[in-house]
Amino acid sequence: MATKTSLQLDFMTDQNKRVRFTVANPKQPVDNTAVSNAMDLIVSKGVFAFPQGKIVSKSAATLVETDSTTVV
């Protein structure tokens, strides 16, 4: 069985749309405070441009673990 881990960072834009950054294989254990601070920095610097608009707020951060097993 193989386990993959990713960290999904969700933000809202000025057009009320959601955008997501996915970080593959984040450093473990994930530090909630560090993630929140990094998301605040992304919002405050405004360096990312998307067709969905400019990031204006953080929405959620989710740690996703996926298990897979080869059956054949």
C-alpha cells in the first residue's frame, strides 16, 4: 500500500471564487500556525494572479492522505 500526502490551501478571490494551491509531500508534522502564517503572507503580498481574480482571504487548509493498493 502506498500513501501520498498533500496540503491543499484554499483562498477566496475578489470575484468570490475559490482558488487552491496543492503542496505535495508537505513537511511532517504539519504545523497549523506555520500554515496559517504562510496563507496570511500569500494574501497580504498579492503576488498571484488568477483568471478567477485576486486573492483576498484565506478559506481553508486541508491535509489530504491518499492510500492506494495494487490489486492486479
